[in-house]
Amino acid sequence: MKICLFGGTFDPPHIGHLLIAQTVCEEELFDKILFIPAYKPPHKNDITAVEKRVDMLHLAIEENPNFDISNAEINRKGISFSIDTILSIKESMNLTRDNCYFLIGSDTLLDFHTWKEPRAILNECQVIVAIRPGFRPSDLAPWILHRVQFANIPRFEISSKTIRARWVEDKTIRYMVTLPVWEYINKNNLYS
């Protein structure tokens, strides 16, 4: 089984997340994209409660048989370090480096060298990168650049940060999130 781990805060999960995941799934012939909502991301503060982010993620992916959610970081509690999650999921699913991939955005890749045990991540799984607008590979250290795989997928300019800001400014986020996620944000008065 060829699995792609896709971690993030998903605050909220948006069409860009879904399009990237589906496109990567098709291009790389993954059996499953495993969305992993962070319990407490090490580089972010002031995020929506994990229960609400998980609810939205379930609503966003519920109709796609290629997508699933892992509660590995939620169950572990504490700060969500990717290396801990990768090792945990590899063990629980009996994965090897050959069939375990880790999907990140190129914006995140720029900070990859500051992560907990970045070289171990590269050794434990194959890192696949979705390129975001404005990314320049020349900004990366060679030890990272030569060990990652860039996904051959379209670039999407949607971010959770932009969606939250638009909501606060009373601007539409229609078509940026799925309708069930939009309804959940509205019903629970998130981002106000």
C-alpha cells in the first residue's frame, strides 16, 4: 500500500488542500492520502480548537474514498512534530520508506531546516512538495533540495490565512471551501 501523509492545521481545510491532495493522489498513484490535523503545531499560535478543525476536515473529505484522517497527533497530544508522527504511522501501518510519502507545501519547505530532526524525516519517508506561487528552489539548502520530490501538479493560490481574513472582513469565501465547511464555519461562528 502506497500512502501519502498530509499534515497541517487545516484551519479551515480548503479547496486548495483538496485539489492538491487529489491531484497528487492521481499523479503518484497513491492508495490513500492520510490527512493529519496537528494537535498543537510548533510554528503556529492562535488556532481554532482541534475538535472543530477535525469536524471541518471530515466534512471536506467525506465523499472521497482516497482520503482518510489520522488522529495520530491528536491522540499523542503535546506539540505536533512531524518526525514523531511519521514514525508512529509507519509503525502502525507497517510502512517502509518506499511506500510512505510526506506531502508539504513549498512555503513550508523553506522552514524545513528548522523542524525537529529534518534529516531523519528525509530518511524515514519520501518528501513530496507541492509548489506554491513565488517559490524558488534556489532558496533551499542543497541537502534538502536533492532529497525532495517536486509534485507535478497545478499551483493553487488559496490559503487558510486568506480565508480567515476574508471572513473577518465579511468577504465571500464561496468556492474556497466546500459548502459543508462553509456552513460549519457560519454555524459555529468561527473566525469572527
